[in-house]
Amino acid sequence: MTVLLKAIHIGGLACWCAALIALPLLIRAYGTTDNPRLYTRFRWVTHMGYIAFATPAAILTITAGTVLIFTEQVFDAWMLAKLAFVAGMVLLHVWFGHIIRLSGEAPSRPPMTLLLLGLIGALVCILAVLVLVLGKPPLEMLEQFLPAFALQPRQGPS
């Protein structure tokens, strides 16, 4: 069961990360066109990429990861740091969706500088998640900033 959950989690994460990199590049490449035919293709590709690929991958990744946290009882400081970067990925995911929605309401030029910053933010979050998961560095210094209940699993009702 754990192996299957890890496979689902890793596969979903790979797809979600690819989408977080591809979406701002697609918006940048096709979002500035004045050609109605290219604009229609841009809208279809970005909308379907977001709705049918990126969002299901994100949901699958987060769901499998949450189940893994509790089945494997991983409550280390590196996991808390990883979850903070995953939250950053979620925020970027939502923001890219907002830009895609705005581009569908009226053909307009998306903010290219902000898209570049979003892409850089996505790359930083992805790299940080990989470093934290693969390295599992000792981050006990972060534990001093957390309340004690955040570092221990709950025992449930007695």
C-alpha cells in the first residue's frame, strides 16, 4: 500500500511540477498574440492544461502526500519546511489559474515580468521540495519556533 501511495505521489508531483513550469511559459509564448486563431489555441491549451492536467495532478499529489504523512508517521522538521514550500506551489498554481481566467475574459497582454517571477518562484519551490525530501536535513532549529503540539501526533480520544 505504501509503495503504491508513493508511486502515485511521485507521479502526480512530476506532472504538477511540469505544469507549474509549462503554464507560465505557455502564457508568455501565446498570450501576446493578436491573431484570433492563435489566441483560440492559446485559450484551449492553457485552459485544458490547467483544468484537465495541472489541477488533478495537484489534488492527487496533495491527497497521496497527506495520506503518506499519517501512514508513515513523518512529523519531522524537514517535513514541515517541505509543506511550507508545497503551500507556495499551491499559491502559484492558483495565481496561474487566475491569469488564465483573466486572459479568457478579454484578450490582453499578461504581465510578463510577473509571469517570470512566478516561474522563478515555482522553480525555487520545486527545488526546495526536492532538496528537503531527498536530503532530509536536520532542521531542529526550526522546532524552537513551533509550539510543542505541532511536533507530536495526537493520540486521539481516550
